[in-house]
Amino acid sequence: MQNQLMCYNCLSDKLSLFYEVSQIPVHSVLLMPNREKAVTYTKGDIRLALCEDCGFIFNTAFNPSLHEYSSEYEETQGFSSTFNAFHHRLANSLIERFDLHNKDVIEIGCGKGEFLTMLCKLGNNRGIGFDPAYIPERNQSDMGEQVTFIKDFYSEKYSNYKADFICCKMTLEHIQDTHKFISTVRNSIGDRQDTIVFFQIPNVHRVLKDLAFWDIYYEHCSYFSPGSLARLFRKCNFDVIDLWNDYDDQYSMIAARPQNSSREFLPAEDDLQEIKNNVTFFLNNCRDKMNEWKNFLKKSKADAKRVVLWGGGSKAVAFLTSLGITDEIEYAIDINPYKNNTFLAGSGHQIKEPAFLKNYKPDVVIVMNPIYCNEIEKDLHEMGLAPHIMHV
């Protein structure tokens, strides 16, 4: 970090701190094999600041050296039919819009490779994916050498890899020096004016307006609105083709190309005052939201109700650790079989597969992402269960 605290997007020093959480796990979805490792796992602090000049929000206390992305990093959402339907729709939309047929595609932060494989299969494209958490055994596709994966972070040393389409989904929020990273992507393109760049990130407007403290965790050091994302790309010599939200406004998307004569600004870029208003709203109301959840869980325990979280990922870790929840909740539930019988970092709550609930018979299920409520309700019904379903 710079000696003088400055915005990583625009280098402004006009920053306003507005949210702090101390001693939370620096990783939320690393597989923790036992409770002791989970509760003693490395912790760090969050101190969010808003850049008054560009609207970028970042964790001023972030230390990237604490992270250990590896094959134990279990980030995939690919076991959900709801998410897979979205992924398939997004892939088809990108292929149609940008004529991704028989093209070269790069995905930065490809995870377990599901989306890149889908883009290449549906459009008969050639793909290269970068991610240190990639596991070859988990990608059972028939694409052969048409799709290649490199178990490493994307950086300047891979700038010799060229593509017609560069995709980066749910990765930029993990990167501290955002301007440097987007500049690296731009420099790798060089004078290939037809290359399209597509990024997807969490939409911080929704986080702030929903008082979603459970969507603020250490791995996410950078938080974007559509406008601050566009300002970053323009500063790094891209033209912004489009900005849009998807997945119930949870994700913001940007499509861009190397800068040319066009400098047309999109209406969604004009959100600087909106982000400031939303930060003020979050600052004034978040603690009340947290207290509501604490009181509900305290009463549920007093009433001897069995409460579980559905979703054993980052949202659950942030929810439990930010609230300081211990035995008010016993278990988290997750459909990802690789998480079964592992433990949540920080709080040490055990993660169980849905079938566990048949005997446990919860009174309350708190869904960590409301977009999955219908899918979860169906699963519970099929198990003969009818708990009270809530969502954050």
C-alpha cells in the first residue's frame, strides 16, 4: 500500500472511512478440515473507505500477503441449478452479442473452469484459463486441447497470450491495485482494437442499500459500482461499450474495448452522488440491522429453536463472524459435496449436506442468498421438511 493512503482506482486522497470490522478470517471458502483450524485461522481487519472523487470503495487495512489461493479454495457455485441456468444464459448472450464463434478466449480467474469450458463448447472457441485454484480432475469436459488451464495468477508475464475476448468474472474485487491490474490487461491487448473485455463484479449499490454486511469480507478488498468500474476502465484507456446488472442486481457487468475515437458516456456511469448517498445510508443503518439479527438469534436460542444457515460460503462466514455468533446456530448447509463435514473459517461451524436436515429437522432455515429461496424450498419439501424459511 502507498505510504499516503490513496485510492487504487484514481489515486485521489479524498477518502472517507465508514465501516470497520476487526479480526475476521482472511479467507472464507478455503476448506477447513477441522474446527480447531477453522477458529484459529489467520484473521485481519476491514476498514472500508469511499473515494469521494471516483466512488471506489476499498479496504484500507487489506494485506494481500495473508492470502493463500490454492486447490483448497472452494469457490464454485456450479452445484446450483439456479446458478447454472444463469451461467448458461450469460454464456449464450455473450456469444451472440460479440460473435464468439471460432475465437480465442482468455478467462482470468477461471475457478474450476466451468464458464470458460461453456463459452468454448457453445461457440466452438479456443480457451485459456488462469487460476491457481484450478483442479483438472474437477473439469470433466470433452474439449481436449481446445481449452487450456494455467494454475497461476494472471500477470504481466502472460501478456504474450492474445485473445479476441478476455473474460474476468468475480475476480477484480479480490485485487488491491485495481488500476495496475486493468492497465496490465490493457497493455496485453496492445493494438488489437477488436478485442472485447468483459468483467463481472459484485454490485456495491445493492450491498449498501440492502445493508448486506454479510457481503463484506476480507477477500473482497475492492468494491465497485457500475460508475466507478467504468471510470477505472476509461482511466486505463478503454472505451466502455455497455454497463448492466444481472442476477437480481447482485452482479454488475462491463463490456469494453481498447480506446478509439468514441468517448460516449453511458447513463449508468453517472452514479457518484448515488454511491455517496448509499454509503451514508449504510453508515446510519447497518448497526441496527446487525442488532436485529443478533436479537432474533438470541431469542431463537432462548426458545430452543434449531436454526441453520443455508450456504456455507463467504456470506455465512461474514454473517457469523461480524455478529459474533457461536452456539445460537449449530450448522451451515451447502449443496457442494466438497464442503460436507468441513468447517467455516472463524466461527468453526460445521458444514453439512442437505440430507443431514432429514434427521436434524430445523425450525428455521436462514438462506444466505435470496435468489436461491425457490430452489432451497423445493429441496426441503422433497425431504418432507417445512421449516420457517428466512433470508438475509
